[in-house]
Amino acid sequence: MRIIKYIVIMILFGNISYAKVDDSIVKIYTVFKTPSYDTPWNSRVQSASGSGVVIEGNRILTNAHVVANTTFLEVKRNGDTKKYRAKVEFVSHQVDLAIIKIVDEKFFDNVRALEFGKRPKKEQKVAVYGFPLGGNTLSVTTGIVSRIEHISYVHSGEVFLGVQIDAAINSGNSGGPAISKGKIVGVVMQGMTNAQNVGYLISIDIIERFLEDIKDGKLDGFADLGLTTMRMENPTIREYYKMDNNTTGILITQIAQVSKAYDKLKEGDILVGIDGHKVENDGKVEFEKGAFTYYSYYFDQKQIGESIPINILRDGKFLTVDVVLNNVTNDNLLVNTFQYDKMPRYYILGGYVFSPLTRNLLYGKKQSLLRLKLAQREWATKDKKEAVVLLKVLATQLNRGDHSYSLFKIDKINNKEYKDFKDFVNIIKNSKDKFIILEGAKGSKVVINRVKAKAIKKEILERYSIKDSQRL
């Protein structure tokens, strides 16, 4: 009897049994709207499913890409047939995480929220839970942690800490938890299509930082310093920047004007330390004994609005400056990372279709777009926050000869610089000039008769079945 009693106590209060973990895993059904960035007035409706896990506060943790662009959301508990209406409460497309709330909280009756564990070590065994394609019941696969380092998160294109495992991860697994000793140690994020049994988890560090961020009811995001850097492994360049054999770091080559780092750091500074941690010549920092990853690891731990001490070598002298973390990556970039939960912006004048330059627009384009792709690496300035392109030309008699224009990057409009897409459109709307002159690379120009273009607005919208000529 004592042995039985001990086992019951362990199940209830100690290590959670697999059955108990099963009860906390959910299947998520979503109907979502996929916008077209090539024809931004169009979209298509699709459906998909993913996985999630119940956590403290009657909340469900899942991936952002499971609920991105959603129009209708339902959740079903493992072992139940009833679907419950749900809504997205918080979503971070940066780190591919989201929190779902259920409309009817009876959903959580007799369901125990799973707790969070520690980041797993290399060679540690983990179990991956979810509802992958190929069946309707809960799937559990096991794998070994093979690598922990910064990786590119496919959903946003940004780089954060990830955990590589060799468990099978398939479509539908997304958002499900990785479990070790009955606790969540990661969330399934993505697999590698060209490799067998190579999958990635969102690290527990990122998950806990996300949950801390939303405690005040508002998502601020993960900070970005807005720095372009280069390695300092070459002995000649190290000598030029007065780095002795005991000094390691990376060269700051460019700083985003809109970042607070712009006021404290200079191009040519050597970044030698962050928050008391040494930066190596390849830009890596030690995040646990003998393990190194990208230097952003230490400001990923901070909240927006916090300051972080930065150690630099400037003109041969060591300095420490405190930099306030004021921006996320999108604030610093001229071309935003992938965007979701919004329709693309556009404006039509005389059949000429204008749009902000976005990664969504460039994704999957095979033709040579070197100038546009280089723009993705540019930092925003105080005077230039966004780039604009002539997306395409809807054929009319007015624009004959220009029908082949596509993704033409506009540098000036009527010989003026513009700040962002809204400013670009306002220049057109407020213009009293007969002609709108768009200038691109090497003085190339597109000229639009503003008066005639406005006169054929209704005709164009009807011809191409467009309900409105703008979404700003």
C-alpha cells in the first residue's frame, strides 16, 4: 500500500506521467487569409492545423505561424471531440510564439497546466508532442539534442537561440511542446526539408523572455541594436585598430540612425564586451561553459527600455557605455522583416501600382533583383524609414510603353525624397503639378500625367475588379 501511495503522490505532485502530459496537449484548427503581395487587393482563404500546450493562467502556448493571418480559430483537447472557439491574445512574429485564449473556460476543466523546465543540454533526450499530418490522434516522438546555437527563424527571418534535435518533425507538429522530465523545455518550430530527422525547437530562454514581456498586457518585442559588424580575425586589421593579442572583439562598420546605439557608439569602434561578457573575434559569446553563440544572446535577455553596458575599444582606449534598447529589428530596417496579420498596402494612380518594399514581396522571386535585395540590408534613417516600388502597371491607353515595369525601386518623386510609403502617397495627393515624375537608379524615370490618371480611376478599378485603389 505504501508503494502504491508513493506512486500516486509522484504522479500528482512530482514527475508528471506521460498520460498527464497528453491531457495538456491541444490541436489547433485555423482558417486564415493569405494575402497576395503581387496583387495586393487579392487574398485567398485556407485552413490548417497545428499543436499547442496548456500553460499557467488558462492559456495555450503555440507558434505564431500556426495562428498567423487567422480569421477563425478553434481548439480541441486531446481525447475529446468537441472544438472550442478561441482567439489570439498575444503574438510575437519575431520569435514565432503566440498565446491563445479559449472563449469558454470550461475547456480547462480537469486540465493541468504544464510547467517550464530548464534549457536541455546536448545529448539530452526529449519527447516531442503534437498532431502531425498522417493521423488524427496525438503523436509522441523522441529525439536527442544535438546542437544549441542561434539560427534563422523561418517565420520572421530573424536570428535567435534555437535547439536542434533529431526527432521527426512534420507539418502539424508546429506549436507542440518538447518535454523532458514532465516539463516544457522548448516549443517545436521548424524542420529542415533537405535533411532527415533534423528539427528545431524555440529555446526555453526565448519562451520565458516572451512571457515576461507580455506580463504588463503589451508586447514590446526583442531588442535589436542596429549594428553592422565584421570579424576581427585577420592580424593586419587587428594591428590597424590597435588590438593586442589579449583583446578580442568585432568591428562596428555601420549603426542604424534610429537606434539609441547611434548616440553612444561610433563606426570604427571595436565591440569587445556585452553586459560583462567577452565578445570573441568571430562575434560569438559564451552562454554556458564551453558553448558559444551569436553576440545578440545577451541583449535578447533584456526588455525594451532597459539599458545594457557595452564595452568598446576606441582609438586604442577601452570604454564602457550604457545603451538603451529602444528598437526591435523592424524599427531599424529600411525593409521590414516578414509581416503578418495585416493586408499589404498599395496605391494605384493611372494603372501604376505602388507598394512599400517588403520581404513578403521579394520572397520566392527568382529573377535578378539585386538592388532590391541589397535594400533589405540597409538601416533606416531619421529621414528615410521605408522604400517604395512601382509594383506593376495595369495596362491602359494612358500607360502604353510602361506595361513591362515591375518592382521598379523609386528613389525620388517630383525630385523630392520621401520618408515612407504614407509620405510618398501624400506627395502625390497634394501635388498640383501636371506630371508625377518617379526617379529610380541612374536617373531612370517614369512620368505620369496626374490629371489624366485621376480621370480614369473608376475605369481601371472596374476593369481589374478592384474594390478600392488604396490601402495605406
